[in-house]
Amino acid sequence: MQHYLDFERPVAELESKIKELRRLSESDGVNIVEEVGRLETKLDRLLVQTYTKLTPWQKTQVARHPERPHTSRYIAQLIEDFVPLAGDRLYGEDHALIAGLGAFDGRSVVVMGHEKGSDTESRVRHNFGMARPEGYRKAARLMRLAGRFGLPVISLVDTSGAYPGVGAEERGQAEAIARSIETCLQIQVPFVSVVIGEGGSGGAIAIAVADRVLMLEHAVYSVISPEGCASILWRGGDQAEAAAAAMKLTASDLVGLEVVDEVVKEPLGGAHRDPAATVAEVGRALARALSGLEERKPGELLRARRDKFMGMGRLG
Amino acid sequence: MSWLSDLALPKIRDLVRKTQTEETLWTKCHGCEQMIFHRDLEAAMNVCPHCGFHMRIAPDVRLRALFGDGGFTVIELPRVKADPLRFRDRKRYPDRIREARVRTGRRDAIVVAHGEIGSRPVVCAILDFDFMGGSMGTAVGEAIVAAARLARLQEGALVIFSASGGARMQEGILSLMQMARTTAAIAELKEAGLPYISVMTNPTTGGVTASFAMLGDVSIAEPGAIIGFAGARVIEETIREKLPDGFQRAEYLLEHGMLDMVAPRSELRRRIASLLRHLMPVRSREGALLPVPANDAEEAAPA
């Protein structure tokens, strides 16, 4: 059963009409090729119309779409000989942030990302992609491992935020995020991040202080969720749509603010309509970004990475 | 000043003084609710003499307490873009900024000064919670970068007093980026071999905690300070349970290994001076290490 977002209702109606016609033609032998063709053209046009002018709030919904490809999908399609690595060596293993070694485009890398899960069982196991301190400490540990062996780091960002829980606070959620950011700013290897879905606040930036930050066309990246922002500044969560617009959280906004380096196009109708093509496109962008960085000297990379983030928000 | 200010100002002040009521002379403690006479409160640096509750304290009072009267210089902070997102919620962001400036007399939520503690150069940054909840936007980020850079230039220590609700939402993603920016500045200070002491005061939460506040070589907190990443209300709504007693208080964090010490306000200067004596050995002209003084004789008169 495909999941449709509210604003996709006209698309849903058209698709069910096409499906119905196809079923009829199979059972009755009626030739309706022409009619189906006409409807499919109409569907494409409708998708173009809808998806070329998504509002920031609609993009937020697309970014959270349950069928959107998640980190595990990217690893399965892009990484060969993947060896998952677990644990922070201090307290536990966090399934909300998965990581390991693998080969990407002919080279060994450390790859990591938030994993939201794709059905009830896996969502619970991955804590809906909301990492605890152990997740960030594991990320930092594996960044250091990458640095030690000269392996590039790829991080995939897809979280509504770090987990707000009692245990997470007791074990130093803030310290773990701060330390992960610090580690991002210490490793002397090429480092590329891709915001593939939701880039939620501190939980996102903890693994995204990279040489190149890429972002999918309909992904969002922000300091707080639109709902959270609305409830604080507008005193009502129902103002999320207005908050989303004010926050400048879309990929094109963030390129304008020089926070994101490159936008990766999504297939017509969003990543959830064609996960394989989306992942392949991200793979091509990642390969380009990494080979560009590999030409540079390690010390130079780190200097440039620090300068880039030190300059964010500077006047002129 | 002109003749006008000499003549007119005292009279206006008298007028104001006459209208002062009992209320402004007495402050109710936020902890034990007892009334405290304003002179007693000032003398105790806004710590309740009855229950020890640490109330908010103005950054300039803190600076005087740390460096002594006239023992420091406040630096002018670099300017930043006024309203990078052209943000508007129920109010325009520039209007909120203007109100905060009028209320605090400050350009943004931070003060940076430099001085000496125990003849060691020290740069001190203080977040002002009264300015939009001490929230970190580009101005605060820029100030932390400037403070760390000044400390490196002076080969001095960096001491940051945090008090913040977190990132400044009106600057959106640029506020989030200040976490990386301030962390980079702290990393470079540390690589230069200089100490960074983080003092967390009530409250220190969100993106400030999850960046420079938690990266101190030594972490200190004032008693009772709320310190955390997520807000208590958000956590309660997520887990749908009551939070444990003392949750996110300084003493709770100390028990969980997140702090080196909880120190009352009156002791902060002495503690910081001791730490710097150990972490920043003073060398004689010949380069030999000088002995660490046994007690704080050189620190005899805290302001």
C-alpha cells in the first residue's frame, strides 16, 4: 500500500484511476492503451506541477515520507563488502546511528548514518532515527578510526533530532554531540555528508561538519523542527507551516546561505517514488565530491574545513 | 558631559529615588521565597543568604568579581549581519533585537573582556541570559571565535560563563552552524596549549551545551544550575513519565560524571585561579618553571 501525503491526493486519485483501467483491460480485453497513455501524461504533468513548487512545509513532509530511502538502503546499494561496526566502547550500541567499513566506488571508506527504520518493528529497534549519546560516541570513534587509516568518511543525515530522554541526558547527550562535532573538525581525511531526509538540529550537525555537505532536493535541515519553532515563537504547533517558511530549511535556501555545497536532484515526484534512482544519483554526487577532495593534501583539507565553518555567519 | 547633565540628571535621579517602593529594596528569593534586602543580595553576588540559591547576575558584576574593579577591559565585538533570514514570527526579528538592546544596553547576548588572574592573561566571555535567553546566533558565535582568538594572541586562558536557552531560532540554520564554528575556535585554542575553563550557570541548555560549554578542559557549574541538551518539558512529553528529582541540575550532572565540580559563586575566582596556576605554569626569564604557590596569597583580595 503506497503512502500518499495530503497534498498528493490528486496524484493518488489519478494513479488509482490508471490502475483500475489497467485491471479492466486485462479482464475484459478492452483496448484502452490510448486512454491510459493520456492519463499517464496527465499524471506526469501533475507531478511536475506539484513537485516543482513544493512549499517548505510540504518539503518537510516529503523529507519525512515513510517510503523515502533511508541509510540502510544507501549502504545496500552503494557500499560493497560492508562490515557493520558496533558500539561506543563506553556504554552501549545505538541502532539509531548505523556505521561501518565498506568499499565505495573502488575505495574503502567509513560510512555512517541515522537509520529511521521502515516498518514498526525496525522503527522501534532504530528508535526512529533518534540517536542517544552512544550513537554520537560511536560516530566519533569511527571518525578517529578513519583518520588513523586514512579512509574517507561518508555520513548520511536523516534524523528528527537527538533523542530527548532521561538516560540520554544522564549519559551526556550534549557532551556526546559536542565531542562528535569536535572530532569532525580534527580528522585529516576527506569527509562528505549528505542530508538525505531530515536534518534535525544538533543530532544532525553532530555528524555533518564535513568538507562537502550535499543535500537532496526535497530534504530539510534546520535548527529545530517547524513544529517546535512554532510552539515556541508562535505559541502554537499549528503554525508549523508558517514556521517552516520562515526558517529557510530547504536545500535551495541553504545553498543560498552557503551552508550546503550542492543540491542532488530527486526523481520526479520525490525520492520515495524511485528509491533506486535517488540512491544512484546520490552515489554519483558522492563519487564526484570524494575524488575532488582526494586530490588535496590532508592538512589542507582540515584547514579548509575549519575555515569554512569558522566563516559561517561572518559579515561579508 | 555638559552643564545640562550636571544639573538636570541628579534631579531626575532624585525623583526616581523618591518613587522607589519597598518592593525594589527587597527581592524575593526564587528558591526559598524569603525576602532579601538589596544590599545583602548585592554583597552576596545575588546568592540568597538564607538558602544559597544562585540568582541571575549581570555580566559586568561577574567581571568585577573575577578580575577585580577596573582589572579588565571589555572588547568591542565584531559586527554581524543584522537579520540574515529576514525572519518574522509574531514579531520581526529586528524588533526583538532592538527591544533586547534597549533592555540590556548590550548589542547581543554576550560580553567579552580580558584581564589577569594571578598574573596570567585571561580572556573571559559571559553569556547574558537577559538578552533573548542568552541564545546563540551569529553574534554570539562571532564573539566566541573572537574571544578564543584573543586568548591565543595573548597566550592566555579562556573562561566562558554560559547561560543560554540554546540556539537562536530567528537565525535558523546559521545558529546551528555556530555550534561547529565555536567548536572549531575552541579546538584551535586547545591545540595552542592554552586552557579553556567552562563555567555553566543557570540555565545552560541546547546548542550551547552541545558545543563549547561541554568542551572545557575543566567544567565547573554553579549550584542548582539547570544543564542539559533537551528541555525538561520535551523529555516529559516524549517519555510520558515524571522526571527524577534534581534532573538536569548541576549536582545531578556531577554525580553522572559530566562535571569536574560544582562551585558556589563566591568560590569561583579562587577555583579558577588555582586551576590556572596548575595549567599555566609561569616561567622565569631563564625559562625555568617557577614553583606553584602553596596557597592563594596572590589572590588575597577577591572583589
